[in-house]
Amino acid sequence: MKKKLSDGDVRVIKISRDALFEFIREKFIDDQDAFFDVDSSTVTSHFDMDTESGQFICCVHKTENENGEVINFSNDIDLHKLLGTLPDTTDTLFDTDRYKDYTKEELIELSKG
């Protein structure tokens, strides 16, 4: 049930950086099918955020191969470093061309830079 707001009241939500990161992370999980054009049940997500610069990165990859074996995300991919080396993939999440595909090898190389 929605609570009514009185004429003279202002309802406020103020959250910390950690809560903001949590919100963004959960929104990406909830909408990864739309953001990444994937079936959510077939992918695994990985995230990082630089709270100083305000940059956020989210990657998805297939969870399993055709044989049902788990596909691991490489430990050599450093999302925090990628925040500094990768260019933004979009100016807005509402654009149809908002993501870019990379190979794991490309991301490993970019993680070194």
C-alpha cells in the first residue's frame, strides 16, 4: 500500500556511496538481459566501481559451455584496472549500442596496462 504524502512534506532518500554501488549492481543484475541483450539465466556478472571517479564496470560471460561445464572468469582480468584503461562503451544505458564485446585475452592484455 502506498503511503500518502502530505502537501507540505518532502520525502527524502539519502544513501552512501556503498549503498549507491549496491543499487547500481542490483539494477544491473535485475536488467542484465536488457542491458547486455542476453538470457539472464545463462550468464554470470562481475562488477567494480571506482568511488573516487564515479566509474562503474559490469561484465557478463556465459556461465556454462555446451557440455554443462562451468566457464570461469579469468583471474587475470582486473576490473579495477579496466576502469582506467577501457574507454566508456556508451554515453547512456538507453542507447541500443551500449556494450562492446571483448575476448578474455583482450581484457587480460588491457588489465596489464
